[in-house]
Amino acid sequence: KGEIRVAFDKQKVQKAIRMLLEGLGEDLDSESLCETPERVAETYREILRGKWQDPSEVIKVFEEEDYDEIVLLKDIPFYSMCEHHLLPFHGEAHVAYVPKGNRITGISKLARLVEMHARRLQVQERLTTDIADTLVEHLDPEGVVVVVNAEHLCMTMRGVRKPGSKTVTSVVRGLFREDDAARAEAMDLIDAGRPE
């Protein structure tokens, strides 16, 4: 259940990890490394499991009478993997929508949606867009705002080496794109409670 794409091939992943370790000059017969290919394969299966999940199993639609205001879940922690360097990036996502036709989804479903899209090889821009577009497709709301801020280890461990630097991306759809006041209200709610 939930596997909608090509299945995970554990044997290929283990073989690739063995080749990587050999290429790095490591001794695969050492006690500390002999099980590493299997452990890494299982780790990748876990941290990239969103690739095999179906969004329709994550977003459940409910009918709620007379609610047409902003629904916001903010500070949703996530961990993802940069597809360019296979290093993690992590941060928080903020997801807001305005229901249409009394169609809502459970608050926990918003967190699960972030988790599903983050648990793939990703770039932050696509992660932000994927979350927004999935909500639009499955919930058909009046509007959606998704803001993601994250620290990328491919920039903090290597390259320019600037720990603590954050990348912020946002996507707005529907009402929030058309109505400046609605967009400002959503952004104010996201920022509410933060230190000055």
C-alpha cells in the first residue's frame, strides 16, 4: 500500500554502496564496515520513502460547514535529501489554505503531506511547489500558501561552508496570489509569535 512507482531495489543500492566504499579506499572486510552497505540501503529506504507514497492516501477530504477562513499549520519540521549532492537539508514548512465548498483536511494531514514530499530526493524549490500543488489537486481550496525555510548541508559542510544560513522559498496559489490582503494575513500568521 502506498507504493506507486518503481520498487526500491535493495540489492542495487547495497552494490552501489560497496563500490563507493571501495572507491574511497575503505576495507569492506573490516568489522566496522562489513554491514555498512546493508545498513545504508535500509537508511535510504526509510529516508526516501516518500517516493513510493501516493498523495491520495495522505490527503483525506472532509466536509465542515461554514468554514471559509485561513487554516494554517506552521513550524512543521522536515528532513530531506538534496538530489544534487545526496546531503541532507532540514528546516520548517508552513502550510496555509482557505477551504472551498466546506472541503477541509485534517491538520495532521498537512504535516504528513510535508513529510511525504520531503522524504524524496529533492530541491527546496520543487519541495515547496510539490506541497502546494498536491493541496490544490486533492483539496481544491480557494488558495494555498507554502513557505519553507531550510539549512542545506551541501552549503554548510562543503562549498562556501556557511553554517546557519537559511534558504526561504514560497509558493502562492489561487486567492493568495490574487488578493494582497489575504496573502499579507497569511504571512502575518506565519510570523506571529516569532522574536522581534
